[in-house]
Amino acid sequence: MVEFFQSNREIVFFIYGQAFFILGLAVALRSRQRSQIAFAKHLWLLAAFGIVHGVYEWGIIFIPIQQTYLAPDTINLLRLIELLLETLSFFALFQFGVELTAPRLRLAPTALLLIWCAALLALQIFVQPDLTRFRIIGDTLARYLLGAPGAALAAWGLHRQARQAAQIASPRIARYFEIAALAFALYALVASVVPRSDFFPASIWNYDVLLATIGVPAAIFRAACGIVIAAAIIRGLDIFDVETERQLDDAARTRAVAADRERIGRELHDGIIQSLYGAGLTLEDAALTIDEDAARARQKIASAIDALNRTIRDIRAYILDLRAEATPTDWTTRLADIVRLFRVQTLIDAELKIEGAPRKSLDKTRCSELLAIVREALINARKHARASHVEIRVRYHPTELELAVSDNGVGFAPETMLRDLGARQGLRNMRERAHLIGGRLEIDSALGRGATIRVLVPCDKD
């Protein structure tokens, strides 16, 4: 194994660096600062560790290659930069672990980094070792102060995150975080392996002891841990996709609730409120005629009572969500009932005409919305147009259905009305209902010549 490592040293370090660089790049691209998941806002630290540590490992390969082309002082500077990159990568990892496990101690990594800097400065001032010895001591201190504890804290933090992931996402994603936590724990162990020195623990846990005991260099273990960490973290970041799906589901539910509230408002306005309004008009008419024609007044009162009873039944069915929707086979029957009831309640001459036969069916939603549009148009004809004659015409075309409600009332200017649709709830509701069923609403009117409300709706295939 030692001979294999020596002959493939560059490949091992390249894979080692690539694993961490890919880890950092993937985390940087997939992390989301606005996520509701707790550790998301700290992932940039893990990304920084991966990218910087990957560059550090590649430096172990490429700096010796440049010795042929660069001056010795330049090479020495690159070696110092390499040591600094290693230390900064461990600092980022330590900070990541602290943020996940003990946020109140977030200044601890900075304090240890300052201790590392002070120790090397004192070493250079009082001992003045050669560059090789300086780098070995700097590497050892960086691993003991930042690297090993940082990896251990990251392991513990990811283990805790795995438990949260099991609740937020799924056990599958939680397993990836558990694997990453285990790999970081092993990495903490092998990251503490340093060159042999006279002080503890470097005197008993070093490269020589590991090689003599297991026969595998520390770099192999570190590379293997890096590969596992990268693969597990990248797969674990699927938790953001799960979060996005849940947010989309929540948004869809919110839109559904809003649409349902809008529908309830339209139903109350177009159905129940209009029925009550019609009953009120009937009772007002009965009150005006009771002295002159008691029989007619009683008939009006009976009609109003019948309308109120139907409204009560509608309210009960509405509350219990049992209100039946119109079907393709009975919607014209219900349309005829609406016209007949309008004629009785208002004494306005209302005429229903049906031209052609349906070649294609209408679904329940379209039937219900069309009936609501007719009710609204009839109420507008009575309440606003002051019409004496209303015609409801249904025409079946090959690919669409045309529904038109025309009156001989006072009319209005469509361009003025369209600019003020918000002030006329009825017209706004009709336009929204037509839009909901994929149709279009057309208004043909002018002052003094009545109005026609026309809806064109595409038909479904049989």
C-alpha cells in the first residue's frame, strides 16, 4: 500500500482536493439563504471549507512542479500561502460546526485562529526555525486547534441536522446527513494525524504510527472521507427540493383557500343575497297592493315565502357542502326554473329561447357558472336597467356555446362601465366567472337602447 501511494501520490491528492472542491462548489450553488431550514444560512461556511481546502490539497501537487520554473523565494511564498489556505479552511469548518452546535461560542474559532497566528509569530521571533520546520509546526497547530475539533463539531451538528431532516423531509435524506456526520467524525480522527514530534499527542499519534499500524497512509483515509462527505452532503441537499415542494403545496393551498373565499363571495352575492333581494322586492310589491288587491298580495306573499324557504334550503346545503352542482343533462331545466322564478318575482316579461342541440357536453363547473351568470344578469336587468322585457337565448355552435341575456332597459355606456368594474360587483363577478370556465364576456349596450350580456364558452368533447 505504501508503494502504491508513493507511485500514485499525485493522483491521491488530486482526488482528495477534487472531492472537497466539488463539495464546496455544490454547496455554494445549492444552498439557500432564505430557506426556513435552520442550518441553511451557515452552509456558506461549509462551501468555503470545501473550496479552500480543495485548493490547498492541489497546492501540494502543483507547487513542487513549479520549482523548476520559479525562484526559491517565490516557492517559499507559495508554501506559506498553502499553509494559510489550510488554516483558513479549517477555520471555516470549525465556524460551521460551532454555528450548528453552539452558536453562543461563535467567537471561539476566531480566538483559536488568533492563538495560531500568535504562536507562529512567537516561534519565528524566538526560535527562527527553517521553513520546513515552520510549516510542520504550523500544520500541526492548525490541525490540533482548528481542523480536528472543527470536523468533530461538524459531525455532531450534521447528526443533529439528520434528526431534524427526518421530521422535515424524509428518512432517506436524514440517512445522508448521518453518513456525512460519520464521515466527518472519521475525518476528525485522521485530520489529527501529524508528523512525529516530541510533544503529546504527536508523539503517539502521527503518520508513522498510523502507517505501521494499518499500513495505509493518512492521505488515503482523508481522501476517502472527502469523497463520502461530498457525496452524502450533495444528496442531503435534496432537503431544499423537498422544502420547495412543500412551499409550492402551501402556496397552492393558499391560492385554493383564496379562490374558495372568492367563490363563496360570488355565491353569496349571486345566489343567496340576490334571492333575498328578490323576495324583498316581492314583499314590497305585496305591501303596495294589499289594500287594492288582497288576493294578488297573498299570492305575492306566498311566492316570497316559497323563495325564502328555497333560500333557507340553499343555505343549509351550502353550509354542509351538499349543494348539488348542475349536470350537463339538467342545466337547461334549471335555467328554465330560474327564468320562471324571475318572471314570477318581478313581473318582468322574461323569455327563454334555445337554438340548436348540444353536440358536445358541458362539465359541471361550467354549467354552475353559466347559471350564476344568468342569475346575475337578470338581477341587473331588474335592479339597474329598469327593463320590462328580458330575453335569454342559448345557441349551440359546433365548438362553443353562446349564452346571451338581453333587456330593453335604459342601457349604459360599456366603456364607462369597464373602467369602473370594481364599483359594479355584478359585472365584475360575471367577468370573473366567464374567465374561470375559459370563456369570454361581451357587453353590448348604449344609453337608451338596452343591454346584451353575451358569454361564449368552449364545449368539451363528448
